[in-house]
Amino acid sequence: MNGPNVVVAVLDTVRGRDTVPVSSSPMPTLADVAASGTEFANAFSVAPWTLPSHASMFTGTYPSRHGAHGGHTYLDGSLRTLAEAFRDAGYETVGVSNNTWVTAEFGFDRGFRTFRKGWQYIQSETDLGTVTRAEHPMAKLRAAGDRLFDGNPVVNAANLLYDELAPGDGAKRATAWLESWLRRREESPFFLFLNFIEPHTEYRPPREYAEPYLPPGATYEDAMSLRQDPRAYDVGEYSLSDREFEMLEALYRGSLAYLDAQLGRLRETLAAAGEWEDTVFVALGDHGENVGDHGFFGHQYNLRDTLLHVPMILRGGPFDGGGRREELVQTLDLAPTLLDAAGVDDPTLRRQSQGRSLHPDADASPRRAVFAEYLAPQPSPESLAERFDEIPDRVRSFDRSLRAIRTAEEKYVRGSDGSERYVRVGGAGDSSGARNRAAENRERTRRLSDRLDRWVESFDHAEASGEVSMTDSTRERLSDLGYL
């Protein structure tokens, strides 16, 4: 196989509101990549949280089709994945994830030769991909040795012990491991997937990245002392003032700036290995975030554009010099796009994909609308009631599914409880002040509802239901991230 390397960097929880256009965002490295590549200014996720959004990127299908969502927390083997397509085309396939949902435990390791949890330096055999598992008697020793003797062994030994006892900076760990991997990898082209989770709650950027965004009179200590528990906020266990949300917004933007620094290190690592110019590089958000927007904190229970509009940058090969493109695109368009960019012919993945290739030479017609789904609340109001005893009626109303259709001018969201929301949209988002105008636009609302029905009925739906069992450590980490 003589195709280009392919690197997909998922910027977990990075929303378009703060990063589109990327040239005015806190991410200068990403802006520099976009300046030489292609920026898709109207890119939308198909779901507002990690599990279904990643499953859609991996398979090119919507959540109803792949069946991985809050009611079935697992990507089963019925659909082909990007990693399987690249593996079978002769690529070395490597995944590094810093989000607990995107791990082997939930079915996301299929097709990867090596799959790592980015928050751990030392991996157990169940943490690693299929080929690396065959080497498991030496896996821990090799992982530790790579780090121990790369530089000052005395300092590294102390750091290694500290990091295993107090795991933290996943992005820094991921790029450090990547540097080591590039030195010893095989000669075939590689498909590399990376998930960077730094902008996810809790927002904990280093001081120097957060301070430029703090509101007047606020200190870094003030901001870092604020409670960050989205589910407790949802149920009214505590409240946050507008100023406190301003400080949290500063921490969020500081996290974007810090993540951008790690992207710079990733680019430097690929360049130092002589691979950057031979790589199709993708950076995109999997979903966005509400930081007090619309009365929400985090990324659950709604389909607002703050959760669906994301950055999407492609650079290398056919995407060099593409400029800024304004058409509507979706994150699941990644699958056919990358097959075309690498010249990989995988009929099974192409047939199942509901995406449209963004390759400049593709004959796919432009999207007239984008769609999104929130098929089950995560966590459910029932589980919130178990955790908090008392929950308000507003939270109980979240016990429904949602589907949305969005054009360049308008957006319609329908709930399984019969609720409807219609808004006019301008630019790249429905603003925080957008009022629900469904009652006064019955004809437009009906047309979009009918159009949404036709889309829902246009493909087969997965019948999967039920949650996967989790280890105690996985459950604890997901709880820390606000998912349980």
C-alpha cells in the first residue's frame, strides 16, 4: 500500500461557537493548519455526546442505524469501521483514546492493531489492541522501558511512578507515546486515531492558558475553585451566577488553548519523523458544550447548535489550499471522505455509509439539510433520581428522545414526548436568545416534521438495546466525566 498516512484527531467537546472561524479562536496551531488546508465552517455532529458521535464517525452511519447510544452503550460488530477498512488495505492502524467511552470495553477497538487508553502509560493486556495483545508478557515492561530510558532515567523513573499513581494529562501522554511509537513503527502507511479530551469537564487548563480569558477582577484561583458537576447543576443541587459561568467559559477557552499547544506538538512530532507532508490530517470536534448556554451545563439533554456545531479541518493531499467552505456537512461524512483521500476501496463500508464524501473530486451532491439524534438520555432521569433523591420536573422532562433537522435557514427539533421546537438560524448557530416559534410557524414546522419523518424512514434502524457491563474503574471514570 502506497497511500498517504491518515491522522484523525478528535477534539472532544470542542464546539464551533469558540472555534469557527478557527482564525479567531484560541487555537493558533489549528488556524495555521486550516490556512494551508480546508476549513468546513458549517460542520455538524450527528449527536451531542461522545458514544454515538464517535460510532457515527467510525461507521459513517447515524445513531439510529449503528445503535450505540444511551439505551445501548456499545458499538456492536454488525457494521464495518474505518479502522477495519484501513487495516485490510494494508495500513498499520493505531488508536489512542482519552475518553473512556471510546475504548475496547464499548466496542471501539475493532480494526486497530494497537489501541491505547491515553491516560495510562502502562497498559494491561486488555487495554491494548489485537497484535499488541499477543505480546502481552512484555507489554508493560516495554511501555515502561520506552519512557524510562528516553532522557534522564532517574527523573523518568520518578515521573513514571507519579503518573501511574496520579494519571492526568492525556493529551501530553498521547503525544509522548506517539513520539516513541513513530521511532519503532513499521514501514507501511498508518491510520492513526487520537481522542483529546482536555476541553471536557472538569476544565483544568494550566494557569498560563486560562488567565488571558478570565473576566476583569477574576483570578485563576477563583475560577479553579468553582464546582464543576454538570449533573448536580442540572438537578439544582447548586447554582452558578453569570459571572461564575464567565469564569468557567474562561477555563474552557483556556483548555482549548492548551489543547492547541498539544496539537502543535503532534504536528512537530509527525514532521520530525518525516511524515507530516505525507499525511492527510483531520481535526474535528465530536460534539460541543453548553457552558451555561440555554440553561444547561455540559452536553446532554438537548440538540442545540452549541452541542452540534463543531470545527472540522482537513489538511494534506486533496485538501491543501481548499480555503473556507460554507456548505452543510456532517461528522459522519468523514468515512467516505477518508476512503477517497487514501484511495481505499472498501465496498462494504461505502455501501453502509450514510455520509457524503468531501473530497474535492467527489460527485456527491451538497447537503440541503443535516440531521441529529439523541435517542436516550444519558444519564437517565431515573438514575439521577437514584443519585440525588429529589430531581425537579424540568429534569424529569428530559426522559425522551430527540431528533433534529437543520437547514441553512431554519431548524426543527421534535421529541418523543410530542414537544416541538422551530427556530430561524443565522450563520452557524441558533443563538441563546432564539425563541421557539413553532406555534406561529405551523406550516414551516409541519413541512420540516414531514421531512424529518421521510429521513427517519429512509434507512434500517438497529434493534439493539441494553447497557454493557462496566468495570468499577470505568464506571468511576465515567461518573467523574458527568456521564453517570
